[in-house]
Amino acid sequence: MARPEDDLRKKVASQARRMKKADRERPTLLAQTVYVGTLGLLFVLPVVIGAYLGHWLDSMLEGYSMRWTLSLITVGIALGGANVYLLVKE
């Protein structure tokens, strides 16, 4: 028959092993910085590409127009948000 002290000892030993493992696998400051930088690039690049592409398309039209620029910036924001969501979800 198992004694309550043995069960407690096993639980404490298991928790200590998990805590040591979590401490060893903790991401470093450099790894966290790279991760945040990657998130930023995944969001900003589609927005910037959309802005430049939209500006180029608007410059092809006669007169003053910002339709393509604003539309493609909006599409870039949506794509950037989806990129960030998918990376964080992973």
C-alpha cells in the first residue's frame, strides 16, 4: 500500500524536473528579439509593398488619384495581420 508521503515525494520530484526543464529551455533575450523583429517584418513588408505598388499604379493614371495606394495599403495590412497571426499561432 502506497503511503501519502511517497505520493507527495513523487509529485514534488516531478514538478522539480519540469521546472528545471523549463529553465533550460527558456528563450534567450537574443531569441526573443529576433522573434519580435520577425513579427514586425511580417507585418510591415506587405504594407510597404502595397503602398509602393499602389503609388506606382496611381502614377500611371492621369490626374490626382490615391485609389490604388489606399486599396493596396489596406490589403497589405490585412495580409500582414494574417502573417503575424499564423506565425504566433504556430
